[in-house]
Amino acid sequence: MSLEFIRTRSGQLLIGLLVLGPPSSHLLSQESSQVGQKDQNRQVPPYEPLAKGVVSSAPFQVQFKSAALRLEIRNLIMGRGETESIPAPTRILLEVRQGAVTATINREKQSWSQGDFWVVDKGSSFTIQNSGEVAVLRATYILEGSR
């Protein structure tokens, strides 16, 4: 599949981030490090249900100083089967980290294997089907605008 779907300014920024690696520390707010220090003192469950059939790690949040953009990065893990509908409260960039899945987005099916990326637009309805043992996805929630 081509990357035609990434034509927006934020999509270009996101592709730049993927190519260049993680943002340097001067782009991140000091808030992130302060929150991180507070979070070390409390117990956070490692995974919680996102939808029936898939669990999510706690989000790692990145707030940009130079743009009204925040990322929430989560790992999604699922066994064999199909999930119920997964909410897309914002645009989500998904990457298959392990396994292979078939995603149904707004009734359109597309298969993805390890290393593949795709985008689910805000408000879309989507499910994931895994015919293998375990699938691991990296979900990057893209929150545009001010908090």
C-alpha cells in the first residue's frame, strides 16, 4: 500500500518523526518529566482492556513545545480471534510489531504483517482479527490542538 493517506501537515510531521527517530528533549515539555517522576511512585496496572479481545499498555505521553501536538503511545496485545469495535477518539497510527493481523476499518478489510503501518482516522469504527498466536501492535494516538 502507498503512503498516499499521509498528506496532512501532521501526517508529514509524523513521517518525519518516524524517519528521524524520537523527538529531542528540547521539544518535549518539562511537564512530561515531572509527571513521569510522580508516576514512578504509584502502581499502574501493566495492561488494561481496550476492547473485548485486546489489551493496552498504559499510555506514554509526549507533549511538543513547538506545536500544538501530543502523542500517546501504547502497545496493544491480542491473542487469536477478533476484537470488538475499538474506539478511535483521535487519529491513530498503528504498526504491527509482531504477528500479522487483518483490520476492518469502516467495513473495509486490509491485511497487515510485521513492520507495516496504517492510519485509522478519528471517529472510525475498526476491529482487528488475528489468526496467529499473539499479535503486538504499537498504537500512536495523535492529539492535535491544545490540551
